[in-house]
Amino acid sequence: MNTPAKVLLAVLLLAAAGAGGYFAYDRFFRKTDTVGPKVDPGKAGRREAVTVPQAPFADVTKAAGISFTHFTGATGSKLLPETMGSGVAVIDFDRDGKPDLLFVNGCPWPGHAKPEKAPCLALYRNKGDGTFEDATERAGLNVSVYGVGACVGDFDNDGFPDLFVSCVGPHRLFRNDGGKRFVDVTATAGVGGPGVWPDVASAEAFNKHQPPIPFGTSATFFDYDGDGKLDLFVCHYCTWSPAIDLGIKSTLTGVGRTYQQPTTLEGNQCSLYRNNGDGTFADVTAAAGVTVFETTAAGDKRPVAKSLGVIQCDPDGDGWPDLIVANDTARNFLFHNVPDGKGGRKFEEKGKEATVAYAAGTPRGAMGIDAGEHKPGKQAVVIANFANEPNSFFVLVNAGRLMFSDQAGATGLEGPSRGPLKFGTFFFDYDLDGRLDLLTANGHIDPDIGKVQANQTYKQSAQLFWNTGDDVRLFEPVTEAAAGPDLLRPIVGRGSAYLDFDGDGDPDVVLTNNGGPPLLLRNDQQLGHHWVRLFLEGDGKTSNRSAIGAEITVEADGKTYRRTVLGARGYLSQSEFPVTVGLGTTTTVDKVTVKWPGKDGKTQTWTGLTADKQHTLTQGVAEAK
């Protein structure tokens, strides 16, 4: 179809669908002129392929005993939260050294019919033999909420990881009681957020509910003020309620109503809770500089955030954790950690100055986010974007000036990543060669997208990019021939995480599926590469027990690897705390250095660690376990 014909089609669609149709058209059709034919995420497309290692992933979901199915609550009205999915968190809740899995679930909307068994969170305990058992009820997590995201961290420094679940409606904080049960401490902790879950008797009454309902997304524990106690940062999406959603037309000719577009909805604010150290948190959102407004031409102040992902990082290397927030159709934020002039810390939003606010000068549909060392000594932030938009790949080019450059094109990501709608994303070294690879979980937001956009489908394949180590061609798409069919099986992908659930040293993958069962994918690579796995324990005084924010440097055979212990990463999800460093053909580890988090955290060094083994490194203890 030539350009004039496309313009005519757009005009006809707008005339037929009205103003709401414009927003749907803008969201679904923008930038498709440069897309070309339908994209197969498992193929490299027009690029000449390079050889990638054989590293198949096997779907072991059923064999591992995981029977969870995500519940969206959808009844046909197409309310926005129904399509945004939910996350997964890796949490070793009983501290037996084997990573467990927590799946976040939705629930029926108020006033709507309830299934015989109420959907709830789902906790699967790792039995250590390649299988899991459902431990939800005995752990006290058979709680029905409209959950969205999850993060893990030992906020009370008692040695057992706690759990936060962001929700549509009040959020939930669960304290881990000795690895046996979780106790809901939301009310006393003060982290439930504003608003309430509507108490209505009918679906009609719920659909007419106008006051905004909190719409939490990604969240992360981190210690922003360096006092050794984990604070909590919570992303919020648009200002939303069913009446607001249903009051705005969002249709496409021949399809009917589509899921609402974030461009039609008011922005929101993220939240920051400071840990008081007594089981309570203080809401310091405004005081710490986390609120972001823009002033309209009429002089009105409007909230900017439409936040879906957050990652902790320290691009200027000053030892204080900064945050980068991925916003959907709004500019991304970089919250720079600075002194507040009163002996504490606050944030200054510097996304524009750091050039991470936009890609190609415009906001994109940013979803998941991660940060890592993509080349020796080089740091980057990846953001998974909407369909027909490539991933953003912001490389740190000047730490002193806090400057990034989007190098998605130069690294080989731009073309292959453009087509799919990307949500979950993370860096990990799946082949243990020492270089961080990249994965995205993909899936569209509307089941009928294929009727209006020929190059899109609702279910989509994940994308795995192998890090070649070659500056000219850094990332290479991994095809089915190298990864096997299971990893690239189309699903409505949302959250994603990695963990070594079978204890063989290489990272396995879990993907969530909106309205369906997750995928647990066992990494069956047999490349003979070596590795070292490091589990860090802070002292609970100068540094948090989870060691979130600890910076690790591994030196082996003349090579240096830098990794950071992070809280949540990607989209609505959290991967495991232990850090696995691939060593390739190297069999010895010369030195491991840990810079512990916190303003009084020290630097510690260990030597003589054995390869192909997990080591526990405890702050203040000279010998590794």
C-alpha cells in the first residue's frame, strides 16, 4: 500500500472509530511503515547470521510439578490491568539453598462472579530433585489480591527474605516468619499505598467506580540512604479506575473495543518508602524528590510517570544507588542519588540530561528494564519497548557527566528486536562464557491484534540474544536450531526471571504467560564452560542482609567480571540473589572483591575460590563457605 493510500485508510479509521479510535490507531499502527514483513522473533531476519553455541532449553513446567495458571479477571469489558500480566519472583523462602518460585496472580473484579476456588498467589517450594511442591497454603500466601508485580528483600534483617506484592488496589507486604510462614504486615508497615479496593455488590457498580484505584507495577527493595536497612520503591502505572477506563473510547474498526492506551490516561507518581528499622516505613516520596510533574501550556501541573519497570544502578560510581525507571509512552526517569543538605539523601530526576529519557528523541512504550556489564568495563541499560519499536540500549559513555548513548543499532539489537511487543527482559550468561546475554519475554496486549495488523500476533516468541564479544556485531539472535523449540514457543509473555533451580550451575528461565500457565525452561547446555556462583550475606547492620547493592569483581585468568546484587529487574519480576559468573574455559578464580552496600560498607577480598561451585560470602567473615 502506498503512502497516500495509508493516509486515506487512517482518515477512514478515525472517522469510523471517533477520538478513541485515534489512540488505538496511534498505538497499534505507529512506525509500521519501516517494519516490513512479519517478524519471526526466533530468526535473525535480514542480517547475515553468525554461529551461536548450542544451548537448548527444555520446557519442564509440568514435569517439575508447577500447575499454576494466571487469572486475569477478564469478563469482556477489556479493562487495562487485565492485559498487563503479572510477575514472578525467585525467593529461597526457607533458606535451604534451593531457589523457590512465587507466581503473582489476579482475582475477580469486585461485584463479578467468583470461581469455585478463589485465585491466589502461588508459592512453589524447590524440593531439590528437579521438582517443586505447592507450599502456598502452609506458607500463608493463599491470599486473593489483584496482584501485578513482586520483589524480595530482607527488610527486617532477620536472615529470611520477605516479599512485597504490588497490586491493583492496596499493595501487600509479607514478613517471612523464620522460613515457615509469611505474615501480612502491610497495615503496620504502612506500604499499602493510597486508595481502596471497591466494596460493591454488582459488576455494574464496579464499572461505575470513578475514584482512582492504585495500579502498582514493578517494585524493588534497595538501601537508598545507606543505613543498612532496605527501603522500598514502587512503580505506578496510569491513574486508573474502571469508570475512567470505560469512559474513554478505544476501538478499532472490525474489532470493537480494545484495551485502553496509556496515552489517553493521566500519569501517576512512583512511591518511595524509607525503612524506619522498627517494622514500619515512612512515605518520603515527595521529600526525597521522587514526584515528577510537568507544567502544561495552561499552567497546570500534571504527573508524568506511567512506570512499568525500575532498575537500581550506580552509573557515576559514587557508591550511592541511583534508579532508572521505564515509562510507557512518557519519558524515562533517572533518579540520581544526592545529599539532601540535612545529613540524608534525596533524588534529582536527570533522565533528560543523562539522555535516557528518550530514544530517537521521542518517548517509547517502555516496559521491562535491566542493567549490566555488556562488555568488559562497559555498562548498559536495556529497555524492552512496545511492538514496532526496537529495544533501547543505553550505553554509559561518560560516568562523570552521567551520560548515556542509545546504541541499539550499533550492537545489532535494533532490527531484530523491532517487531515484537517486549515486556520482561534481563541480562544473564546462559552459556557461561563470561559475557552477559539478553532475553526478552514477548506478547501483545490485545487478542485481536492480528485482525488489524498483519505483522503482529497475540502470542509471540521470546527473543534470546547471544553476546558475541565482537564490537562490530555484539548481539546475535538465537534461533530454534541453537535454543530448541521450547524457549521460542509463542506465549502471551509478560514477566521473566532466571534461577538455577536444578543446581547444575547454569541459569534456567521462567516466563509468565498472561491468562495462561508459565514456562519453566531448564538450561540443558553442555558446552563444558566453568563458572563460580556467589551468594552474599550482609551483616544486617552496616549492610542489608540480602546484600542488595553489593558490587562484585571477579578476577580469573587475566579477565575481570563486574556484577551487582540487585533486587527486582525486568518487568514485574525478580531473579535469584546468587550471582553466577561464567568463566568459559578458565578453571581457577584468582580473586573475588566485594564492595558491600551502605554508607559504612567496607570492601572485602577472597582468594582461592574453587570454580564450578557455589560459595557463601559473609560480610566480615574471612573464609568463604
